[in-house]
Amino acid sequence: MTLGEFADNRRLKIRRDECGDVIIPGRQGQIYEYSDTELGVMFMPMPTRDEPWGKWRPKTWGNFRRAAIAIDMILRQNATSEGCLSFDPANDEQAKLAIKIAGIRPKRKMSPEQMARQVRTLSKFRFQAKQEGTLAAQKRSEGVNRGNSPMRGAGE
């Protein structure tokens, strides 16, 4: 199973990282392709204002590591407060834990009523923005026609 299929099956967002690799980003890590048959999950606590290298969380990583090893995920890298594991994407239990480790939230499911409400709201705001944009353009053109350019006097 590829990363794209895994993401589609579980309603997860895919994007490319700085290197151009396809990943599923999370709040405290990411899921990536480890091999043709396995995916990898990386646990890296998020940087904070006070700790740009990431918050020190050895207990959290230790708990995730023990839970993952108990369900036969393979430990690939282990540090004090971060690490990587590989897992079989077809194994539902391992996949759920990997998503939890990385802190990934699935895309929302919307009912038809919610979707219709969103469409109505969006179309209302687009209409208002179009009207405001038209009025603003008219005011600008009236100001230019009268010689009241906003740039007038800027260089004086």
C-alpha cells in the first residue's frame, strides 16, 4: 500500500516537505514511505517559542515506543525524546497508533446538510466581496477622474 492509498483510506492530507518528499504531516511528527511494503512514523515534538529544537518529552515518546513495540511495530531510530518506527499500513491497529503518534487529524466528514450550508455561506460572502470590490473600484475611478489620486503629493 502506498502513502497515497493509505491517506485516501483514512481521510488524511498529503503534502511535500522541504526536500520534495511526500508526507502526511502531523502536529508532533509525520508519516512517510519507509519501503515498498512499510510506512514510517516519526515522532518529533513541535518547536516552541522558548525551545526552537522541540519540546523535551521523553515520557510521551517512551509511552508511544512501548505501545508500538507491543503491537509489533519496528523501532528504527530511538533517541531520548524522539524517534522513528515502521509499520504495516494494512494492519489497522498499527495504523491507528501511527496516526496518534504523529498527531494527525483526519479530514472532516460533512453531511449533505452541512455541505449545503457551507455552500450557501460561501456564495453569500463571495457575493458581498464582489459588491464591495465593485464599489471600491467605482470610488477609485471617481477619485482619479476628479484628480484626487492617492499618489498625489507623495513625492513632494
